Amino acid sequence: MRLDTKHMRYLTGDDWRALTAVENGSKNHEVVPTPLIEKLSGLRGQVHKNISALAKVGLIARLKNAKYDGYRLTYGGLDYLALNTYRKRKDVYSVGNQIGVGKESDIFVVADEQGVQRVLKIHRLGRISFRTVKANRDYLRNRSSGSWMYMSRLAALKEFTFMTALRDNGFPVPVPLAQSRHTIVMSLIDAFPMRQISSVPDPASLYAELIQMIMRLAQYGLIHGDFNEFNILIKEDTTKEIVDEKEVEKLTLTPILIDFPQMVSIDHANAEYYFDRDVNCIKRFFQRRFGFTADEKGPYLAEAKKMVGRDGAVRLDVSVAASGFSKKMAKELEAYMKEVGVDGDGDPNGERGDEEDDNDEEEEEESGEEEEGDEATSTEPAVDSSDIASLARLQIKDQT
Ligand SMILES: Nc1ncnc2c1ncn2[C@@H]1O[C@H](COP(=O)(O)OP(=O)(O)OP(=O)(O)O)[C@@H](O)[C@H]1O
């Protein structure tokens, strides 16, 4: 799903109040009754005008088949509320090109008032599941209709909390800048995903660095759970050195971890499965892509467990629970992801959002609910992001 921000500037203060009222009403109501929107917004009779303005541009949708007349927030509406929060806090000033369509997210380049580019990641859980795992529809139906919105919020909160904890402990991750609802804002990394890189000068040292990162995560009580070429960006830096009185350029490659949807505690019941999968993903990729095979077997979970707490490392699996992403939330998110069949990029049966258009329409058709208001369908780039990734030295594979 794309992000069409062009209606933002035409919304009045009262439209925003009505939209916020629908959001608040959906905490307890699957379909928010019109009188409740009126009450929560404090707008009285004239709220109908605001409601139709919002429905017209697809920020809320009318449900005709419900027992009573009412509205639900669309993903577009939730996007606008998050963007409005960022706008007010001055985290985001303009929205630019879409740079990624993940399985469960959309990624955009945005900019702050000074024109500094950042990344906005919008979590959209449920998009794949509705297309591929029909059997799970009942499970989702029985929950409040906001469940994918709620789960997407949890996913954003999880990502922001872990990114903050990892960053604070010196891990190479983007700088987490802001979080609202189902979205986060982070720094833009000028680098390509490892899956787009066809050769590197020294695969052995890059491999060693990645294995070291897996072990360092273990030191802090964590297993990534989805450690692979999609979730690692390779940053290139050149430095000048004097060798034999001549200046030579030295190339350093730094892996940056950008995504951790399945991060689990090293004490997780399936720790071994996740740990081995992380290690094997990297092994397989290095073998296939760079023709590199490590001499050593492993590492194995038993070795990783010995690392926990070494050199005074704090257990981040424990501390994140205290700093916003609770154990209950972790359980809810994990159960949902399992239920809808999401098991990371390493999942051979998994589909990626960039391989096919998403199919939200199909879900709505089959649900038998007729809704008014079109979803957003076009983007309006405000930021020129053509200079995002410019690598001089590495060979880059086609994006296909
Ligand atoms: N901070 C960032 N800086 C630069 N590019 C980024 C950043 N975050 C994400 N990207 C780009 O967007 C793409 C998708 O990002 P990410 O892996 O976070 O999304 P995702 O929905 O979790 O994807 P998937 O689940 O399919 O791996 C990345 O491959 C990368 O090219």
C-alpha cells in the first residue's frame, strides 16, 4: 500500500478531531458508531461534514453491513494520524519516495525541516496472511477488526524499543528517531542490502564480522531470529593510508542491522532453532554468493550461551520488557506471527511484498462488507531520493 499525503494539507482542524475520535472509538468498537464519533470529537451535529470529508479520501470507511451505522479507521487514516504526530513534533516535514516494500512494511524516505533525509517505516502486518493463509481468516475475524492495526503497532513498538536498546549498547543499527502508532522514523543508511551485492574483496573478514555480531547479540541475551542478507546493509567507507610512502585507499565494509522482527531471548523455547537458522543463513549465503566456506563448524547455541553477560553486558532481552515492550506484548505478537505463518525472510515458503502487488482489495471484497471511500492510490514525491545509495566500489546486483 502506498502513502498519498496530498490530502493532508486540505484537512481542517475539525477533520483531524473527527479522525482522532474514530481512532479513539476503535479501541472499544469494531465499528465506531456515528454518535460516538460526535461525542468523542466534541463536534456535535456538524461532525457529519467532517466524517464525509474523511470518508471521501479514504481515511475512514463506512460499514454498511454492521448492526448499526458506523465507521472504521483505514490504514490510510492511521498513516495520516502518525504523520500528523510527526509533523507536530517536527520529526517529519516531507514525505518522499518509497524505497522498500517489505513483506510486512512499507519504507519511505522522508525529510525533516532542514531537509535531512530519514526513513519512515510503516508496519503493515496481515498483508501477506490475508492473501496466502486463508485458513487463518477465522482466527482474525474473531478478534476485533483493529487486530492487524494493533499488531502493526506492536511490531513498530518492538522495533523501536530494540533499536534503541541495541544502539545504546553500541550495535550497528540505524538511529531510532521517533515512533508513532504503527510506524517508526530512523536515520537513513547510505548502503545496499547484502542481497544486492555480488562480490566483496574479502568475504572471510565480512563473514567473521557477521558471526561476531550474532555472538555479540548472544552476549546481550538475544537471538536475532531473522539474520540474513535482506536485513543487513553493507556500508562502504574508504580511508586513505600511507603504504611505502604512497597514499593508498583502503575500503572498509561495515554491516548494519536494519530489521529485527523476530528477535527473541536466548532463553526462548526455540532458541536453538532460531540460532542455528541465523548462522546457517549466513553460511549458505556466503557459499552461494561469494563461494566462501568457513573452515570452522558452528558456532552453536551452547557456545553462544556461555557469552551471556560477558564483559558486563546487560541482558537486553530482560531490559526491553521494562522499557516499553512487555513480555505480554512479545507473546501476543509472536502468537499472531505464528498464526498467520510469518517466519522471517529465511522461510522458504514465505513471500516478499516486492514480488507481487498487495491484495488488500481481495480481503475487503471477500469480507462482504461494502465500504465507502477509496484507499489512497498515488504517491507524491516531495523529496528527491535519487542520491540515496551511491556505491563506488562494490558490484551491485540488479534488484530483481
Ligand atoms: N534505515 C534504513 N536506511 C536505508 N534503507 C533502509 C533502511 N531501513 C530499511 N531500508 C530499506 O528498505 C528495505 C526493507 O526494509 P526492512 O527489512 O526493514 O523491511 P521489512 O518489511 O521488514 O522487510 P522484510 O520483512 O521483507 O525483510 C531494506 O532492504 C532496505 O533496502
